[in-house]
Amino acid sequence: MGKKKIVLLLSALILLGGYTAAAWARIEGDLSQRQVEDPNSEKNREDIAKSVLESTGRTGQYDLSDLEDVTVYFGGAVTGNEEDVLVSLSFGPKNTVIAAYTPDGNVYEYAGDLGNFYGVRNIRFVPSPELGKDIVIVRENVDQSLGSFEQTDVLRGYVYENNGFRDVLNTPEKIESSWNNIWNQSDIREESLWRRVTENTESSWSSGENPQLTITRYQDYLESSDQSEGQVPEDETFDKKQSRVVVERFYWSEEWGRFILREAVEKATGEKVAIVEDLSASPYLLAGLADDKDYGILRKDGTLDYVKEEELEF
């Protein structure tokens, strides 16, 4: 009887130890190999979502009943090991969360949070021998109405360092924006005119010591014959008025630790800056909507700013 009690006690301790480890794993947000390899079973979907929300500090912000999709992407984002994973949780429009994990035996340990996104079209990994890991490229879909009815796909790049992810690229890849001319006029007698700009692109990546992204932007400006003021008119009412093709090349700069277009010197400080955005490449210029600045720049202190061309020396 004594031996039986000891066996029962040991069994209880083993079970307790297993439960404690499992509870701890949930708190830390770890994932099992089985979950990662089969993320779309009903149980795994919910367990993965719980772990991601706990590890990223979002427990309570989302209702698991709203979970729409769980996607696992493999790539060397954290350690360079191609078994590193990014897990994307979609809770509907404007509510996608991405977290990173690294394998340790049969467990995937939480490594970092890429942030919140409107919606994720896909994720790709660009090898960087210099970094010893992959650069993460998230294609985000943004559907919004802020001064216009706009749908945009944006390429956002991230590099993992110092136990977190850092932004290294931000550029549109697809745009369709519609608005009414009278929204920009103070004279209420202005004739209703629906305008639209579109941008479709072809993107090509070249890997190596200094990865490069070449984007060819096909841009159109259109006007609609429909003079209603409420809803966006049907596509067939829009006629093309202007078109152009713009080619941009972003290259990885070791000095700046991100993708840039080129370098310049800021006249006011005499310091070198990186050009990270060229506003003349915007399709809105076809509609006569020029920005009052010309370039987005990055300074050595990490600050981002928009400046006029005359403020720079090339």
C-alpha cells in the first residue's frame, strides 16, 4: 500500500509538472511543432491565436470568435534558420497581428512582434548574407476613406535586431483612389467631377550582398462622366486622361541599415542624408495634386522628415 501511495504521488507530481510547463508555455506564447505544421485545424487555430495574443500583450483586445485566418510563413527572419516562422492572425479588416517564433526542439519560442496591420496579402523573405538572416517584406492592404476612397497595397520591410523588428522599407505597390473635385473647392458652385488615380506595379528583387528592389509603376489619371455627388461612380464611367511609367530602384544600404533610393547632403546641416521616398513618383501628380515637399529623408540620428529639393545637394 505504501509503495502504491508513492507511485500515485510521483504520478501526481509528474502530471502537475506537465501542467505547470504547459501553463508556462502558454504564458510565454510558445507554440508546439504540431501547431505550426497544422495551423488550420479548429483546435490549433484557437490555441495558436491565444498564444500569439498572450505573447504580444494583446489578450483582451480581440475576441477569438472573430478570428478569420491563421497563416504560418517559414523563413530565416530571426536567426537565419529557415525554420523560423511568422504567424499572421486576421480578425477582419484593420485587425491583423504578426508575431515571430524560432524553433527550439519541438517548441517554437516567441521572438518578437511585427505589429498591427490592416490586412496582409502575403509575406516574403529576402535573403541578406550581410545580415545573416532574411529581410521580411509584408504586403499590406489598406482599405480606407480619408479624404478619398482609397485602396492601397504597401510593401513594408522589417529586420530583426536587438530582440525586436525595425522598419527598413515603406513604399506603395498598388493604388486606386477616387474623390470628387468639389471636396477640394470652397466654391459650392464648382461642378461635380469625380477623379481617380491608379497605380499598378511590377516588382523584382535581386538578392546578394546588397539586395535591390526595382518597382515599375504604371500610373493613370481618370475622370468620370457621372456628376452625382454621393457614391463613387461605376468603373465604366471613368475615362483615362493621362498616363505615365515611373521606375524606382531601392537598394540595401549597409551604412543606413535600410533600403534607400540614394544619398544627398542637407544644406542646413552639411550632413549626409538618405533619400527614402521621392514624392514626384506619386500618381497624384497626374491629377495636379503636387505635394509641397519633394523628398522623404532619413538623418543619421534616425529622424525622418520631408524636405524641398532646394534644401538638398546631390
